[in-house]
Amino acid sequence: MKVLISVDESEYAEAIAQFVIGHQWEADTEFTVMSVVEPLKVGNIMAVLPGPVLDEMTENRQENAEMVVENTVRTISQVISRDKIRKSIVEGSPSGEIMKEITITKPDMLLVGSHGRH
């Protein structure tokens, strides 16, 4: 079984991780924990900011995504071996990148949270 877990910066990432560790999974289940960093430079009001400010904001968002993914993996690895958990951090449209990952890995289950913005 393959499970794709998409997390963002919200408290829902922890709720998803708690669900995963509380669920009984088949022994061969593999997990992908992904986060999508939405670009600031294209089609965003933030694009009017100077380049260095945008670069710093993008770097902060990337670091935050890495932290959320790592925290989720750390929680899940309390009950699931880390060698069965893959991490993925990509930049783009969240829905588009999640759909790409679904097309590539063909998971049996998708777990997503919501940050309540859309």
C-alpha cells in the first residue's frame, strides 16, 4: 500500500501525523510526506516587493516546509520505520503538484490537511 501525505504549515500536519500513528497499516505500507511551497513571484501581489525581500521570504517558506515535513516524519517514525517514509518538498501550485505526485506514485490513499485559505 502507498500513502501520500500532503502537509502545510498548519496544525493539521500534526493531526494527520497523529492519525497515521494511531492507524493500523499493512506491513508493506510506504509513505510519502510532501509539502508544496507556493511561489511568490508569479501572479501574487507579493511580486511587487524587491527581489532580495522576495528571495528571503521564499527561503523562509522553503525552510518552514522542510521543518513541517521533518516534524511529520519524526512523529510518524515513532511507529513506522523511516526507511518506509519518503520526503518531498516541491515548489508550485499545491493542487497541481499533489496531482503530479498522485500521477507518478499512484498512492492508494491521500491524506491532506487544510490551512483554510482556499
